[in-house]
Amino acid sequence: MRKVPLSQSLQVIRQGSLNWMADRPIVVSFEVTDSCTCYCQHCDHGGPKDDSNNLKPADFRRYMDTLKPCVVQVSGGEPLMRDDLEEVVRNIKQPNSLPYIILVSCWSLMTPERYLRLREAGVDQFSVSLDFPDKRHDDFRVVPGLYDHLNDVIPKCAAYGYDDIVLNTCITSANLPFINDNADQARKWGVNLCYSAYSARRTGNRELFPGAADQLVQLKTQLDRVETRRDETNWIVSAPTTLQHTREYFEQGGRSGCKAGLRFLVVTAQGDLQPCSMQFKKFPLEEQARMVKEFTMNNTCDECYVAIRSNLDKPFLQLLGENVKRYLSFSGAGKKSKTPSAAASTAAGC
């Protein structure tokens, strides 16, 4: 995974530090639509919704001016269902290169042409969901042909050489035996990989939560192998501490101490602030401080360890140190991007 260039790195550190001290969120997730092309087994979204009241592209400027996040997730539903997504991204991006924008998508609608347009508009990283390294991915998301589409479009986009595509595997009991196979697939496609953790809070389906004794043994075996596969290319982007806390989340059946609403929050498609995508207490834009007082300071929920939380759920100095080491650059143009062909040749030796 390429490192963020020096000037942008310094802006991220500066704005993140200011937000930490001012109790503003470090990361904001804009759910730009509730509609989705998938009906995933582990998700509470799915299918088309009424999008008539969604925020318009220019509306996002007001949220950026007020919240000032240094990182933004553009998510949904499926954000690629918005024909004006490029314009949304342009209105989120500021002249100082902030925020660092991550597009979270299943890529069912992605094409190489749109990938390039979104990069030009300001997307810094593309997060692509992958549950299984084969056509079981189609069944899990109820989208026939999705895996074949990814198998076609991901290598084509990776071949441009920007090294900005990260597969995300949400660990469930269904795909637990295959999470290293997903890492193999990432290598084959010339892209990167991170892991997140399933939460039963979304759907109420406890069967997908790998908390049984035999599943925890398998989880340990799989994640132990993940740790042995790290190398200087940073293709497995989940920090060791994040994966350790993910193990503990599954072992304990939850993880307390969530700072949703403070360190991160969600902006719904209609423009309400929510502490997270699974807590539906809504606040107007100007009342994030009231959200912190009324929700965050009294939050006892321990039912998730999703990526947006797991990457922020650390003391400030540890968070800063890990990001400087792994993602932020202090050498001019940043770490040179690894070409897809080099990634493929390295994968062949795994």
C-alpha cells in the first residue's frame, strides 16, 4: 500500500490533532445513499430505497466546514448507485488536499473508466468488499456474477499502478476458514487487504458471529498466519494491534469503550448525524457536542468492532505512531507505489 504524500500527511496529522483536542470527529462516514445493489447476509441494508431526500452534492460543503474531519468514508448502501458521486467527492475534498477520502463499495457497478474519474475527483483509497475468494461471494451478497466482475475489473484498475485499492474482508463464521485465501486473492489481483469484524447488531444473526470454542481456535490459527505474511509492501494493511483487539472482541463476545459520536460518526443520506451506522439516535449537524454529551458519554454498547471503530479505538500517541509508520510519509513524494506486476510476482512465492 502506497504511503500518503508528505504534504497531505502533514495536513492529516495537523487536522487530526486539532480535532482530537477539540472533541471533533477524526473520521466521518457519509452514507450518501441507502440503496444498494446487494442483499448481504451480514448487513441491514439491501436493495433500492427512496433516495428523493438525499443530500445534494453542494450540501456536503457545510458538513465539511463544521466537522472538519481529516478522513472521510464515502459509503452507503452502494455509493456507486449515485450518478453524481464524482460531484459529491469534489464537494467533500478541500483545497488543502483534505480529507483523505476512502470510497467504501462492493464494486458491482465499478468500471475502469469510473475508477479513473473518481480518482480525479479526489478519492484517495478504494475499499472493496470481498467475503469469499470465489463465487461463494455471489451467494453471500445475492448478486449473481459479482465475483467474475471483480475478477475482471480489479486487476484492470490495479494495472494503472496507483496502489490505492484495499479489499475488505469482514470476518464471519461463514468465511473464517478462508480469510487467508482472500489474502492470496488480493496478491493475485495486485491489491491490498484489510480485515474487519462482523457484528450481530446489524441483523440479529448470531450464527455468523464466530464465538464458539472451535471457531476461536480457527480464528487464532488464521490470524497467526496473517501475521507471518506481512512484508515491506504493507499489502496487509490492518495493524497488528487492530487484529489483536479483533481477536479479543470475538473471544469476549463484545468490546466496551466505544467512542462513536466523538472520534467518529455517521452522516446519513438525509443529512442527520448518527453516532454510528448501528445506533439510530439522530442529531442535527450543529449539535455534535450534544451527541457526545447525551450519547457518547453514556454509551454502553459493546456489540461491534467495525473498521471505522477499530482503527480509532486507541490512545492518541499510539494512533499517531501507527499511522506515521504504516501510512503517512515523511519523504517528499512518499513511498513509491508498488506496481501490480511486482505484487503478482511476490504473490507467486507465497
